[in-house]
Amino acid sequence: MTGGLLVAGTTSDAGKSVLTAGICRWLHRQGVKVAPFKAQNMSNNSAVVVGPDGRGGEIGRAQAMQAAACGLAPDLRFNPVLLKPGSDLASQVVLLGEAVDTVTAGTFRALRPRLAETAHAALAELRAAYDVVICEGAGSPAEINLRDGDYVNMGLARHARLPTIVVGDIDRGGVFAAMFGTLALLDPADQALVAGFVVNKFRGDLGLLAPGLDMLRRLTGRPTYGVLPWALDLWLDAEDSLAYGRVLGRPAAPHGTEWLDVAVVRLPRISNATDVEALATEPGVRVRLTVEPAELAAADLVVLPGSKSTVADLAWLRETGLADAVTGHVAAGRPLLGICGGFQMLARAIHDPVESRRGTVPGLGLLPIEVTFDPRKTVRQAEGTVDGDQPVRGYEIHHGYVSAADPELRPLLHHTDGTGEGAVHGVVHGTHWHGTFESDEFRRWFLARVARLAGRTGFRVAPGTSFAAARERNLDLLGDLVEEHLDTVALRRLIESGPPADLPFV
């Protein structure tokens, strides 16, 4: 089997990432050598990949998840262009894993030809190396104001002659109008590549939906390849924190007699929000994202997650009253964790001539450290231990580093070479490492410590929880949904043969 496919969507978060992963998993289980691809991703949720030169680089978290669905290690070519928004007007450009520029909407246009060339070359390499490449679009192909110069949606499909399916989220409502309208806004050459549709997140009686699908086919001359049901267990590896509800996952009953309540501050420029997903896989651990100061008071653990703009998000914490709620939480003797940007906010002072360019600003003062931003970005995988022998792995993506610290301050973690990382000061914990809670031993150690500090004597860590196994179950569920609810015979024919030659113009 050889070929390719583009999975486009009516909107952001319509289900492109999970459908791409599900198709990849289905093909992988069929013995097909398959790889994922997203020409350009806009997300602050990223994963660290070791490139051919041995240096760490970044790709979108969703493409790392899709690589796992294919049974592959992540590859920088799977997401050659990553845009990381630092504000409403500017984004950092990561090209083949390396930060190369910061652009606004106005300056992006001049850079786009270079990005398109890199993306096209990466796709060509992947198509030569793999039997099938399943490509994911971005946003919607019907964003006609962006069609000129597009290289991630129909621009990519036309360049590589990729058959395209459009997925729509029926749970949002208006899915038929969204799918028909998406097609109708495209020009004839683009429409000729759109072969059909997939409905996502359906709840109810399929018999009631069938007349609409029949009418959509009559109106467009295109079939619906299947209807994916709502699946409550699909929540890991979210590409965007906005995909989360207030509570992550489906918390299982506690192993002991008490729950642990974890409140994660949803920062405006939150990055790598996926760090806390592993906590939510633990029985008896309720993890919720919040912007309400009052909700921090009731939490056993407060987490300040990563941020693409530490100083700006710190100012937001103060403006909203959340900073006072965080310090009040610590004053009450309850544990706090800062990760990356959240760790930097805990410092006495932040010296930032790089991201915000505001110079020296006061931090929350909850850790006796100072943080300085360096123009050189640290991007690397990390490995070490906690508490002497518990193994822990993670990755680093940051400009800031600890430039001064109380010599008596105890590190939270230790690198494999014995050097300290992060800090522990009473109930306050901080680290630059992302992804540490995916290490089962470290997660159990940390939750047991939190329960002790929070006075939750009835909480017990479940001994057998495996985050890696939970992720594999998630990927297998995606593959099962594709096999059971899509017309895989027609999908296979589409991948191999391309779009039908007689598709009508709408």
C-alpha cells in the first residue's frame, strides 16, 4: 500500500489530530509503514526530539503522539514548522526544531516562502521513506483570507496531489453547514481534491443523522466516510489547552479513603499543559484547570504550569488576584509546584531582556532564586533521579535559567551527572523539566509527598498505574474507532488511488 491523505477540518479542534492518529494507528496495525505530517502547527504544546545532529529540537505535541500511533520515534520532519504564540500579535518560529525568528502577522508573509519550501521538502523525504504519509491540516481550509501562500491545507494538497477528507465536530452544532460551507468556499482546483467527510463526536441515534448525510451527498456529490462516536476516554495529549474541560480525564475512585485535589492555573499563554495529564491518570487525583482565585484555596496542590511569556503571565496573575491566592495557599502550608515558566515566576526577581524585554521585574518571591533570560534557547531531553534513586525523565524548553540561588536551597531533582535541578523550599517545588509525571516512580513519589504535606492521610497512591500503558490504550482506542466506524475499504482506496476524477464543483 502506498499513497497519502490530508485530514482537514471545518474548524480548529474539529478532530483532525485524533483522526490522523487513529488512521495512523489503523494502518500501523495493518502492517503499513506509515508516518504523520503537519506542515505547520500553531501550538505552545511541544515535544523535544533529538535531531540527526544530536541536538534537541521541537515539534508539536500532537505529532509526537501521532508518531507513537505509527510505532515510530518522533522526527523533526513530522512537523517542520511550529509557531509558538507569545502574544496575540507575535509568534516564535521553530523551523525543523530550531527557533529561527519571531514574527508578527505582517512580517510572517515575507518568511512564508522559506517555510513552505522546507515543509514541501520534508514531506517529499517522508513520502520517499514511508509507504503512506497521513497529513494533518491546520485550522480550516476555508480560511480564504489565508489561502494565498497556504502550504498546510489545500495548498499542500494541491502541491502533493493529496486526496482530502474534511472532519467536522457535530457536538458544536451546525456540522452540515460547516462541511458544505467549507467545500463551497474552495476554488475548483481545491474542490477537486476534497473526496468526502467524517463526522466527529456524535452522540445519539445514527438513524436520525442518516437523512442529513444523504442530503449532504446529494448536495456535494461526496460521501461521508463514517461517523465517529463521542469517546470520553480520549483526552490525553491535547494539542491545545483549550481542548480541555475544567476537569481532566475521568478520575477513578481513590485507592485509599481520600482524594487529592489539584488546581492548575490556566495561564493566558500556557505551554505544555500536557504536563499535568499524567497526574489525572492516577486514581483518586482530581485535576482541574482554573482561573478562579477562590478555587486555589480549596486545592491540595496548586500547579503553575509552563508559559510562553513568563513576565506577561506573571503580571496577569497579579491583575486577577491569582498571585495573592497562590501566596496564600503556600502561607497555609499547602504544596505548590511551578513548572518551567511557572517555576521562574516563583523567583525573587526575573531578569528578562529577551521575551518581554522588561528588564528586571519582581517574582512572587516564594523561592530564594533569581532567574535570567538568555537569547539562546535550551531545548534538550533530560534524565536523572529524585530522592536518591527514583528514576525520572523529562525535557527542557526555555530561555530562562537560575542565575542566583541560596546555597542552602535543596534541588528537587538530580541530573544523571549528579548536578541539581529545580528547587524545594518548604512546601514550594519548582523545576524546568517538562514531562516528569510520565515517569511512574517519580509521579508516585511526588503525589505521596503532596498528600503528606496537605494532610491527606487517607490518600494512597495506586501502585500499578502506568502512564505509558494509558497512552497506548488511548492510541488503540483511536485505531479501534477508525476500524469500527469508518469505511476503511473506501479510505484505503482513497489513500492508494487519490480523489475520484468525477467530483463535481459546488
